[in-house]
Amino acid sequence: MTRIIGILSGKGGVGKTTTAINLGASTLDFGREVIVVDGDLGTSNLALQLGLVHFPATIQDLLKGDVDLFHAIYIHESGLRIIPASISLRYLEAESEKLRDLFTRLNSMVFVDSPPGLDRQVLSIMEACDEALIVTNPNISAVTDALKTVSVARDMGKKITGVVVNRYEGGKFDLSLEEISEMFEEEILGVVPESKDVKKSQFLRTPLVKLSPLSPVSLAYKEIAAKILGVDYRKPRFAFLRRLVRF
């Protein structure tokens, strides 16, 4: 059964693409069928983060009916399947009905990496998804913009899967997790710590959960994916020590 989850924020730069990639890879680790779709038709970078630069067929081609579905699905060396978006500006909007039809045909768990903001493109993606997973950083501007996204998603009747607090340090300039939870009135599904490991994985064009599965960030994404899938998951014991031995 297809389950379509939009990865949304409101503010750009909070880590939606990193979240989509690593939740996709985590879902794959749990033995589930999954496809990550780049829904950002204007400033796409999902494929680039995975080192895929040559892709003659994209989501834009699918929406226009120029190619069949099989030719637009690419398999990363990690095993993660993605549908990229073109980096050109030749097709910047899509109707929600066409997006919904495309996502449904994928017949698997689908994570859609949405662009930031609340323009027509984002609204079309939101309309085409079953659920909204909200990603925010623990600062007031990111949370405020994400709150607007939650409000719109609720008005559309979309299920809020939960809130992911990304790049969390717990410093005095961060909102506390209690404050964030109260502001959203939604479950904080997971907290992803700030880490240089993320930049390393982006440089190496590999999902962090595959590159360094015992890192705190990877374990956080595994926990989030497990909650979304409804599977039992416990962090490995002595993960920190095991990570030191591995490296």
C-alpha cells in the first residue's frame, strides 16, 4: 500500500533533504519498499546530494508524460531509490492531481522532499500527500515558519506525522524541546543533533545512516523511521564505544 509523506518545513535550510534521504535509507534498512522523490521543481538538490548528476529522466518528464515511471527511478549505490527533479527552470509548477497520481503509482512508502515556503508548488505537494512530516531547527524563525505550514496542512485535513527537531544542540540560544512541543501541539517525533558527520556524508554523497550507522545522527533517524513505520527499534548498546572501535 502506498503511503505518501511530505517532508515540509516553511523555512529553507533546515535539513529537509538530509532528512528525506536518511529516513529513506533507514526505511530501507527496516526491509520496507521506499522511494524518495525530489518535489522541489525550482531548486532541486536531492540527486546532487547523492552524487547523481546524469539523469535524463526526471519528475518533470513524468508529469509531462514524456517517459514511463521505470525510466525515472534511479538506484543509488546504497540501494536507495529516488526520483530526481531537473535543475533547469523549464517546469516550475505541477498540479496536485498529477502529483497524487504519480505518487500513488509508486506503490511503496514515499518520502517527498518539498521546497520551503507556502507557494503554489508547496501547496500542490501538500495536497498530493497523505501526511506531513515537519522539520524545523530549534530557533524562533524556523519554528514560526513551520507553524504556518502545520496550520495549512491541518486546514487541508492532512495528518501531521510529527515534528523533527533538526540540528539540535540544546544551547542557551535554542528553544527548548518543551517549548517547541507546546508551540506545535504535536508530538516531537525525533531530535537530530548537530553534527559534522552530516557534512561528511554530503561530501561523500552517501546517506549518513549507511556511511556511519552508529553515529548519533544515524541513530536518531533510525528511531524516527521506526516510529513512522510502527516497528520496534532499540538503539544498539554501547553504540559510542562500538563506533570508536569501528573507526
